[in-house]
Amino acid sequence: MKVLGASTEKLNNLFNMLHKQWDETLAKADPSSLLPRRTGAHSYSITAPLILLDSLHVGGDLYLCIIKDNTETLFSIPLVFTVDGVRRAVAGDGLSQALSQLPNAESSNGNFTINNRYVGAKSGERSIGVDQTEESVVVGEEVIIKYFSQISESSLTSLPKIEALSAAGFIDMPSLLATIQWTHEGSQYLLALMTTYIPGSDDGWTWAVDLAQSFLSSESSIGDSTQFGSELGEILARMHKGFLVHAHHKSDLAAQSGWISSALSDLEIALTLLPGEEGTLLRDLAPTIRSEFNDLKTLGSQDLSLTHGDFHVGQILRTSEGRYLVIDFDGNPVATQQLLSTHQPLIQDLASLLQSIDHVARVVDKRSDFSRTADLEKWIENAQDNVLHAYQTGMSLTVDRALLRLFQIQQEFREFIYAQRHLPVWLYVPQAAIASLVRKN
């Protein structure tokens, strides 16, 4: 256990005294109650028995703890230890506020390293009201702290992406203010990130849906309601230029063959997860899709680099001034760890963004009882064309349409997988989107 400002001897004595008591307390706790509260499905689980490996004391009975579960998985969990037991620290307990006020310099506390560039002492905590895999807490309406529960080595997280873009001068994202990392057996693990909070902002599942709805209700023209596509294409180009400055290399034939294999593998996973009536459409389209993919004998060499990894409209804030900012560089929730940790073709981000625009329209179409599908597909096409034109102009290149299409279709496979595993009510979206994609061939 590490207590800020305490001596090593005092720390060791205190840790030895409390370790047995804390292990007993953890043994009585419901492991699942220590994970972030989710309105949707959990993306991971924690199983007893739990072992306390290390902890950072941030004040009072508040600790940021490193816990190993029965599967040897490492978790970072903000906890409140009391005489009555242990529970997860939540907004209002003061833990996030205490972390935000750590010394304004890089400092090491045992195995914990805190790099804090934030200068401020505003009080108040509140949780983010949207469903997230990880928990985020707003402090003083100025900063937001994101906690990573199932921790990974820092090199496999969003941190290298954010640092690369910051070094390249990319400004279309909230500023990184602080990180908390933990060193174990020679590796560093990312526990939490603190960034600037953007008050009065909405993500694309609000602002983009509103724009599509305004088109349907004739409050705005198709041109005005899809102009955002040009701005997002420009931002994506700037982001990718930032990644390329950091590091990149060209793909080889093996990598290009692997993209086809990966897409076909995702198709098979989706089909396996959808054995019933809900999978009828995908089963009917599967032979056509397989044939198309197998006909992709050669694909052009691509720049491989860091990518956002999950670039959809929900990862793009629009501020009260109308500015767009990119958030959440954690990667696709259904991608493998290998994909998250290696350089990928930049065009995957473009495919993900284009399909999310389609998804926005499907949400609006459902609200109108699917009576405006034709109108909304025109809206989709206009917005996607704006993205594509702006991106190609910004990158000074011509996108490989065959490869783009492959990744767009693969994205829909992943939407099927995500929906079936976590959010079944979402199934109508990839069903409509993939039917449209195949129809356009």
C-alpha cells in the first residue's frame, strides 16, 4: 500500500497490519459489485477469490486498489474500506476529487506513477449518465477521470495514441491532463486518465440523430443536415496525419490476405451467434458476401499505423460552439487484443465512421416506424460522400474502394456480434445496414 507523503517504514507496517483484514473483507464482498455499474451488459467479469496486490491511499478510507481475481486477471478498482466492509467508490465519495488534486508534477509512489499537469481545486463529483464499459467521473465540472477496471499494459491502451496525437499537435480532442500508472514485473499498467471536461457537449448519438431528424421534419435541407460529414472527414484526415508522423509502415501480401480472413472469421462468429430467425437475413446474404470477399485477389498496399480503433459518431463530441472533438481511443470492444495492440490500416477508421452515419439514420428510421427509409438512405449517401471527399482531399489520396467496402461489411459483422452479446435491441441496425451494403454492390 502506498500512502502519499508517508515514510516507507510506516507504509510497510500499515500494509502488514491491514493486509489480512482487507483480504478477509474482500472475501466477503460480491466481486461483481466492485465493477462499474452498467445499464447494459458487462464486457468482462471478476471472479472470487480476490487477492489485494497493491493500493494507493488517496485520503481517508479511499484507496485505488490493484486486485487479482481467480483467473489471474488484474483489476484496478477505487474502493472505500470501512468497518462495515468494502464497496466500490462512487461519485460523491471524494476519491476522484482527491486524485485530481494530486501534486502538479510527475511523481512516483512505490509502484504507482502519477503524472498530473492539472492546476485546479474545484470540488464536486458526478458520474457520466451514459452507458460505458468503463466508469468516468466529472470533477468540478472541469475535468473528467476515466477508470480502467480490467487493466492492460499501457502500451496496449489508448495512452500511446493520445500521446502521439498530442506530440503531433492534433487539437481536435480534449487535452490530456493526468495519468495514473502502476508498475508490476517490469511492465506499466494504465489505471486512469484525466482529460479536460467539455461542458454542454453531446456525442453523435444525440447531435447526429438530431440532424437526421431535422432533415426528415424538413427543418433543414439535406445539404445543411449532412454538412457535418465534411468536417468529420477533415478531422479524421488530421488525426491520421498525426498517427503517421508518429510511426507507420506499408502492409504486405500476408497482411492483406489476413484482412479478408479476419472479415470472414467475423462473419462465421456472427452466424454462430444468430442461429434463429434473427439470423435469417445474414444467412441469406452470407454466400454473396463470401463470394465477393474470395474474389478480392489483390488489395492495394496500405499505410499501417496507430488508429482510433472505434471511430464512430458516438466518439465525437459537438461542443456548444459547434466544434467537434474526438474521444475514447480504447478500440473496438469486439476486436481481439492482438488487433488492439498492433498497427492497423487507417482505412478501418474511415469504414467505421461511414457505417456509424448509416446507423444514425437507422435509429431515426425506427422512430418513424420505418416509413422514411428511402429518404434517409439519401441522407446517408450525402453525409458519407461528404466524409469521403473531405478525407481524401485532406490525406491527398484516393481510397481503395474495394478494401473500404470490405471493412464496412466487417464492421456490420461486428455490430451483429456486439448486439447479440450485449444489446439485442440493436440488431435491427446491422440488419438494415448490411442489406443496404450488399444491395449497393
